[in-house]
Amino acid sequence: MSLLGRILQELLYGSPSEGAYGDGHRCVSLWPGDSMIVLDVVHDEIQFVEILHRDSLS
């Protein structure tokens, strides 16, 4: 697995965005241990999750 594959995992909830999310969008950053989780939230619903600096989930 590539270096990028080892440090980045992504989870998509809902339909993919065709550009910026627009009004009602906010990013929420969480720091569990040595990892970082970034949530893209639109109108109080999670749309996309990025898990950075984490060992592979596979």
C-alpha cells in the first residue's frame, strides 16, 4: 500500500459534492491520539469523513 493509503482513509456519506458544499457547511476536527479526523457537516448531517495519520484499516 502506498504511503498516502497508509495515512489517509476517507468515508463518504450521502451523495458526492460537485464542488463546494455551500451554505450550511462546517468542518469539525477531532484529535483522538496521534490521528486526526475531519468531518464535513452540512445542515447538521455528516457528509464526508477524513481520517489522517492512521494505520491502514485493511
